[in-house]
Amino acid sequence: MHIWVDADAFPAMLKEVLFRAAERVKVPVTMVANQPMRLPQSELFSCLVVKDGFNAADDRIVDEIQPGDLVITADIPLADRAVSGGATAINPRGKLYTQANIKDQLAMRNLMDELRSAGEVSGGPAPFSAKDRQEFINQLDRFLTRYARGKTV
């Protein structure tokens, strides 16, 4: 199992949480970004730098994932591609994406994009909160606990 992070939009306040959790269960983490990132010293952590370009990081993550991996992303189309490839995906606010819910999430995202484009809806997501941070921690912990127990994730 491997954790892949769509790192360009990953909140800095979650990095330490992620690295500590991954170190605890000895799971490798790869941060995929458009520029190099500073990471804690560990053989488990790496940064994969991709060229600038539309969906370059997303495409690389999809090329690399294996069934059972975890993808952390706020990008619902990437989450859809990851889940379709046999991975599990969560977003930085703790939302779990699975085969059972990803198509509904993608349809809602596309609807909201259309409404924003038509001027019917304005604004974006609420600011990242302490509750979001806790939801991410809880979801990551549940996933890694199942992994550590040898259960299918």
C-alpha cells in the first residue's frame, strides 16, 4: 500500500499529521507536485515533481497507483479516476470517496461548475476549519487502522 498526495493544494497544516500517521504504520507517502517540497527525513517519504501542465500531477498519480493505494486529493475528477483504478481516495476535509459514492460526488461537482459558469452560484468552498482537520485525521486513521490489521481497504 502506498499513499499518493495531490500536493499542490494539500493544506500545510495536514502534512505533519499525514507524515506521523504514515510513519506509525510504515506506509510510503509520495507527494506529487509541480515544484519540489521539503519533507521530513525518512525513507518512507518522497516528492515526485511533475512538469507544469493541465492535470500533469493527476495523470502521474493515476499512472502510478495500484489497487489498495490511498490517494489524497481535493480534486473530485482525480478521486474518480483513482477509485476507478482500485484505490481509495479521501479529500483534505475527510470526505471518503468509494465506488459507492464517487459518481454522485462527480455529478454534483459538475452541476456546481455549470451553475457557477452560468452565474447562478458564486463562491467556493468554506474556509478550511479545525473541524475539517479533525475529519481528515479521523478518516486517515480509520483507513490506516484497517490497513494495519490486514483488512481490505
